[in-house]
Amino acid sequence: MVETVPVVSPRRDELLERAYAYVIERGLTGMSLRPLAAAIGTSPHVLLFLFGSKDEIVRALLSRARNEEVELIDEIHAAGRGELANVGLQIWQWLSAEEHRGLLKLWVESYARALVEPQGPWGGFAAATVEDWLGLLAQAQPPSERRTALGRTRRTLVLAILRGALIDLLATEDRNRTTHAVTLALQQLPA
């Protein structure tokens, strides 16, 4: 089998952005080339020429979603919003905002697919996103704590609180209840 190399071009970038908007709205499950191509104003042949394969399209979409996550992480880090619990609450405000539902559903879907199909195009997505978030949360800890097992455990606890509440929020749309739970849990963390 001959391996194809994706083409780098402004047209590819434009179609990637359109495809990203499409999957934010519809998800990746069951995505096929013909409906995707029709929705974004191109043909399956052009998509295959520009991306190489359907798996490469999925990888490009996941990379695009991860870029959005990294931008948020950089924004929060640059703002220097204080201690671990406060940073957790700032992240929750962003995660729970209505305008991010499509992106968050895509993250959860991709995270689950990475666990079920670790050798597929989703491979590595889940582990990379965990490390991204733990890295951000580490910046909210004093350097002396950040380098300890307890510091990593506290970051992991904050991440678990946020992810659990996020899944609950996506399932129920109950922002008030999940926000109260996140706030209560994060207030229990030692300063």
C-alpha cells in the first residue's frame, strides 16, 4: 500500500476550517466523505487529494480541536489567574459556557474513541489532552508543590472534577447543578 502525504495549501486550511465547523455541529461518529464534502462545498476526491485519506482528515480535525484546547490553556496561563482552585473555576467557566458545547462534545467523543481505538486516527488524543491540562494546572501551583507526587495528585483531582462535571453537564445541560458541585469540590482543596 502506498502511503499518501497530505498536501499543504491554503485550500486545505480553508476546507479544514469548514470541516471543523461541520464536526463541531455533527460529531465524528459515522462521518463519511460524501456528506462531509457536500456540506463544505467540495468533493470527496478533493478531500482525499488534500488530506490523503479519511483517517488523515480525522487526524487533522483532532489536531484542530487540540489547538483550540491549547489556546485556552495558553490564555489561562498568560492571565496568571492564581491558585489551583481558582484556575479550576476559571476553566470550568469556559468549559460550561453554552457556546463551547459542540467543541466539548467533540472532545469527549474523541477522547472515548482514543480509548476504544488506540491504533486508529484517534490514537494518543486522550493521553495528550490529559497532559496538556495537567501542565496548565501545574502552573497554578507553587514550584515547590508542582514537583511533588502530592502536587500531581492535586492536579489530577482538579482535572477529574472538571472532566466528571463536564460529562454530566453535556448529558443533562444542568449548568447550575454542575457549577455548584465543581465550586464546592474545588473549595475543599487546600490553598
